[in-house]
Amino acid sequence: MAKRPLKLEFDGAHGAKLAARLDLPPGEIRAFALFAHCFTCSKDGHAARQIAGALSAEGVAVLRFDFTGLGGSGGDFSSTGFSSNVEDLRLAADFLRRNYEAPQLLIGHSLGGAAILSVAGAIPEARAVVTIGAPAEAEHVLHNFKGSLAEIRDQGAGNVDLAGRTFTIRKEFLDDLQTQAVREKAGKLGKALLVMHAPLDDTVGIENATDIFVAAKHPKSFVTLDTADHLLSGREDASYAARVISAWSSRYLELKPQRSGAEEKTGVDVIETGQGKFQAMVLSGQHRLMADEPADFGGLDSGPSPYDYLSAALGACTVMTLRMYVERKGLSLDRIGTQVLHGKVHAADCAECSEDLKSRGGKIDRFERRITLEGDLDTQTRARLLEIADKCPVHRTLEAGAAIVTREVRADD
């Protein structure tokens, strides 16, 4: 069965307990990733959740946590700096290495991206790094402090309003930012790098992506986030970034092989992903599929609906049954296709339905199968193939009905 996300904590750079979440895949864990959120954000930000969800769907467990003094973590934010954030990340990697497995993939958003570039060299197991809207130098964040810089430098501390919240920033924080060499760290990365940035990002300009990309050595990739804002607050933007990261990283990670074999396949598992209202992961042996509802029904439209899967089962069974018959009879048939349409109709209006179905009254499910047979076949053979289509096992199951037994299984069983 799929595992529940784990709420964890570990000691941060200043000794405070840092709140973390480990997103686990529905099947076996094939690799681990570490995510660093943006400046003054939290582990539960929209982009972080989308990316963790996409990676966990591919078997990658993702640890995301709140930096010291932010979100659910303890400690005083005003006593932190960029260096302590980097140390928090190193300790997070140590926590994974000690309790699970060191992360192979490092992902950082905004200033978290700069921190990821800075810590990557201290995590030898990491094979791939992703930055999203990251500044090429850590001190870039200073422009967010606007008129408070003089106060901070003159008085040693000052209050800064960021994203509707007030934070106390100390002079040591400014000094720490100005000593960092993020571009230099990118040039010495020694790992695959994906730079993601939006050209219209008005928080961290696109020139930062250019600086990071130019400084880095191959293998390196750049993906534009088009019209996305800095925080990837748009659902489509965060979802797109998540899909790209998942696909790109699979080329560089040493993923543990998925289990296969009929003796290990005990059924089909379906578990909510936590993304959207209806999205669910379907796990069948080594195969992972997404199920969802259309946007019109409150879903994300990220996968076929349950009835779409039922139609797919009928269509796939039909094609396979016909192919088996064609091969056995030695017929010349180039390709078989089946389109399945599903809908609810009044039983009395179903001209093709049996009298038994019509007698039930009310609405019934109607599946219409449109079969395409590409090949040089005579009329009699084509008619025979349509008869054979009716013999596919899923067709017979739908016509005859099935016994469905429901039992509760405790999550800890």
C-alpha cells in the first residue's frame, strides 16, 4: 500500500528543531531529493507542493523543511543568515543520509536556489541540481529591503516588510550575504544543472539565470517559465515546472529498479496525491498512472477519469483479443484501433440494449465501441472480427456484472 507523508523534525544550524515533511511515493522509494524554499517562504508553498508531488509520483521521496525561524520551525529568524540557511540544508542532507538515504537531487527556489548551489559541493551523493528563479549572487535579496537598508546598517537591525509580514533583519545578515560567491560555486558544481527562470520575473531578473548558466559547466540545461511570476503562484506554472523537473532529473539520477514480476503484483493501488481535489496515483506493479477529474468537475484534468480508465480497459482488451485471433488465424491485418464512447442513457431509449437491460428502467451505462480494422479483409472476415470483439474478457465482465467486495484496511496494517 502507499505510504503516508511523514512529518519529521531535525536540529538546524542554530540548534532549533526544524519542521520537515517527507513526501513518499505510492510504491517503493527509488531515490531521495531535497527542496529549499524561497526567502521567507515555507515548505508548504504552492511550488514546493507541486514539485514534491510530481517527483513522488515517479518514485522519488522529497524532503522539504522550514528554515530556522520560519513556518513550523523553531528558532529566531533574525539571528539567521544565508550561511546558516546553507548549513540548515547540509544538516537536512545529513538527516536523510543518517535515517534514510542521501539526496541525489537538490532543488532550490529563489534564494533557496542560491543556497542549493552553495551547499551542493558538501553533498557528494547529489547528482543533479535545479534552481528556480534563483539570484546569481545571494546579496541580490537586498533590493527587497528597500528603505530599511540604511536603518539596518546604522542601528544594527531593522524591520522589513516582506509578503505581508514583518521580519527583523540584522546587520550581520547583510554582511553575510555580501561575502557569498554563488556564481563561483555554480562554476565548480560538478553536477548536472537545470536552470529555470521566468523572463518576466520582476523579483529576480532573468539576467541572473544567464549568469548562473554561463558560469556552470556541462551538463547544464535552461528552461524558460514563460509568463510565470516569481513564486510560481499560477497552478499551471507550478505544475509545468514540476513535470519538467521530474522528466529532466530522471536522466541523471541512479534510480533503483522498480520491482516487477507477477508474483509481486498483488493488485492495483490507488492513493490520493494531495494535489488538487481529486488527483490520485494509480500503482500497478511497476507502472504509475494518474487519475483525475476534468477542470469542469473541480479536478486538475491531470489524468483520465475513472470512467475513462474503464473505457480504456474495454478498448485495450478489444484490441488485444482481436490481435490474438488474427495471429492464430494467420490473417493479414496491419493495425487495429478501438474508440470507446461512454455515456448515461435512459434504458428505454437504448435501441441496441437487451430486453433485460431495458426492463431495469432509469438510466444505464452505455459503451459504444468503434473498431477500425486496417488491412485487406473481405466483408465476411470483418463481420467475424466484430463478433470476436464481443468475446473480450472485459466486455464479458461489463455485460455480466461482477461481485465487488469492500473491506477496510487500516493504514498501519
